[in-house]
Amino acid sequence: MPPKRTHDKMSGSETGEESGSSIIPKKPRKTNTKSISDLVDSVKTLIDQNKGTQETLVQVQTQLAEVAESADQIKKSLNDLKEEFTAKLSDHDNRLSFLEGDITSIHQQLNSNSKANDSLYLEVNKLNLILSGIEEIPHETTDDLLECVKDLLQRAVGHPVAVDHAYRIGLGTRRKIKLRMLTLTERNAVFKASKNLPASVFINEDLPPYTRQAHGKLRAKLKEMKTNSPEEVKVDWKKLTIENLTAKFEIVEGVLKKVHKPQTNNVPVPLQLNDGRKTGSELQGSFLGRRM
């Protein structure tokens, strides 16, 4: 047998030698240098742009840091102002409370002085009376007025009265007349006989200005309450109060104010029999009697 031929590791196709047929050798790869150059240029451009952006970012960060620092300073200044304002406000509150206390004390002192003055006025003028409604005659003299007043009061009282002096006060054609009696007895007798005076003539006590004004407000309220309601109205001229069944008013520091009126339950009290027992008819009669 003829010996077998062994193939070499490198065949003719790999070495480029012709072996029965023609074989085209492979061309080496070519690198695209243009694309790489463009890419490098693009990267450089981006780097240049990023450098500008980074510089801008650094500037922005610097400005933000400055703004933050300014904001911190402003916040600190505001806190300082707040603390200062709070301290001043507290001081003003303390001063205001102190002044309010002083004002309250002054009001109390004024009220006390006013009451003392009113008491003194009443004591000094306790013999006086105020006569109103007598028309003033032309060229009236003090003597003419005194004789007119004495004659009027004598007819009212029923006997001659001792009048110390009389003179006109105020303005108008029918100015009021202030009388000063010689004794308190004469004064009281004249005051009690006021109902015997003519309908157009009125006589009142010589009251202090504050009390006089308070009485005027009470009279106006009395007229209003009688007009608006048929309920009975009670006036305490000394305590300066006026009330009916549903409301009560009082003069406080010259102002008429509504005050609390405690509610009372009108519960009928039943009649008692001799042995202490109560009957239905007596209960009903007692209730109706009290309502009437």
C-alpha cells in the first residue's frame, strides 16, 4: 500500500499558495480615522462647554452661599428686633397696667370726693328749696320776689312761713327761684305742702348737680317705662335706681345702666287649717288671691 499523505498544519489556502483552485486572500481592516476625529472634536467641545457650565455653577453656588449668608443675617436681625419689640411691648404692658391702676384709683377717689361733696352740699343747703313755674314780672326786685313767694307759700301751708331770702337762678322768662328757710321745720312744712301749690308750680329739694342730673335721667326713664308697660315702676331717689317686675336700672357714674335683677318665683302659700291640713279649694283660693 502506498503510504498516506499527511496534511501539514498550514494548508495551501492558509499560506496563500494555489492548490487546485484560486483563493482570494482577506484584506486587512481599515480604521475610520475621520469618525474618531469627529468624536474627539465633539468631546473637546463638550469639555469646553462643561468648563463654562462648571464656571457658571461655581458662580451660582457662590451667589447662593452669599444669599444664604444674607438670609441668616436678616433672620438674626429679625430675631433681635423681635426680642427687642417683645421686651418693649412687655414694658408697655406693665406701664399700661400701672396707668390703668392709677386711673381706677383716681376714679374711685373722684367718686369718693363727689359723694363727700354731695353730702357737704346737702348739709349746707338743707334749708333750701327750689321753686319753679312762677313767671318773672318786668323790673322785678328781690323784695317783690320775696313778698310773692311768702304769699304763695302761706296759701299752700295755711299759715305765714319764715323765708330768709329768695332769688332767681338760671335763664329764661320763668327762671327758678331758690328759697332759704329760717328753720328746718319750716322747710319740711313747705315741702310737704307742695301738693297745695298751683298745678303749674313745682317745689323740689336743693340737690347737688350730680344728683339733680341723675334725677332727671330717672324721671325720663320713669316716663318711658310707664309709656311702654303698664307694670308698676318703683324709683329709689336716694339709691338712684328704677325698676319694674322685669328690669332694673341704676345710675352709675352719671350713666343709667341696666343691672341684674334676681328672678323671684311667686309661689302661692297655701292657707292652713286649724289642724295644719290643706284642702284643694283653699289652695286654689290662695293661688287666685295672690295672682289678683
